[in-house]
Amino acid sequence: MPTPLHVTIDDRQRAYEALVLPHLDRLLGFAARRTATLVDAEDAVQDTCVKAWAAFDELRDPGSVRAWLYRILRSVLSESAERQTRRARLLPISRLDDVHESLVASSGESVFDELITRLDREVLRAALGAIPDDFAIAVELHDIEGFTYAEIADTVGAPIGTIMSRMSRGRRLLAAVIAERGREWALGAQAARGSRRMPRSS
């Protein structure tokens, strides 16, 4: 049988903090891109921590803690009502596919890499929020969080081949969303910067 990570409650607490706390910032960022407000994201991470503590005895391999935590967080997020409201904001996939085809015809297959490097955090959050979650999660975990295909497969409970397929489709959809809404986002950012520079009237 696997050896438990801890024996006493103090050992359990120390092991939990050493393994879980270093991941909290990343978990919060992941949750923030899938919730309406930072408060909702913080609540999701807090619920994740509670569930992780309750199930900590089930974690036998400390090296898999990151995927384990993300798996719990995904479960928490999937149970929330926010997921239902976010679906209403999804652009039709067929429309995104059409946009992507025109992008490839004019810009080549490197369009995703060129676009993703120009995104700020808020635009990236909006873009990921506009494509179906299965695709968004695969792209985010691999390209932003640095997960391997095996870690993503373990996190979402899908075969590696499925993850690779979602990665490919997700990148195409994300590039299409950025192309479709990029001008709108850029104008919004410019307006925000301009309003901050406006002198205060006397």
C-alpha cells in the first residue's frame, strides 16, 4: 500500500500547506478567467482548498498535486451557476471556423502564435471566455500554465489524443475570436487609456 503523506494532524497541516499554498496564485488566475468577478474566483479557490483539505489523505503522489488541485477547481467551477451564464456569450463555432479560414488564407498558420503574444490579461480572459470551455481549458493549461499533455489529460480526465485535438481546435477558435473582436477590444483599451489622461476640469 502507498505510504501516507502524514501521520499526525500537525504533519497533515504542514504537508498540506507545503504542497497546496504555492499553487494558489495560479489557481486564482485560472478561476478568474472563468468567473464574473474576482470575488467569485476567490470563492471558487477557497472551496477548492476546503475540498483539497478534506480529500488530502487521497493524495498519494506529491508530484501530482498541481493536476489534482486543478481537477478539484474545475469541479468547483462546473458546479457554479456562472458556467450557465457564460454559455450565452459564446460565439457560434461555425462562424469562428469561417473567420479562422480567412485568417489562414491571408496570414498563414502562425496566426495563433502572432496573436497570442499581443494579448494583455483582460483581452485574453475575454477571448478564452468566448469559446467552449473544453477547448479554452486545453489551450490555457498548455500555453499559459505550462502543463504537459499528460498533466492536462490527468486534470480533465480525457485521453491525450483528445487533449491534442482540443488544443488544435481551441487555438483555431481563439485566433478567430481575437480576429473577430480584436478591433472592438483595441478601441476599448484606447478609450480607457484616453480617459485616464484627460485633465480634470476646474
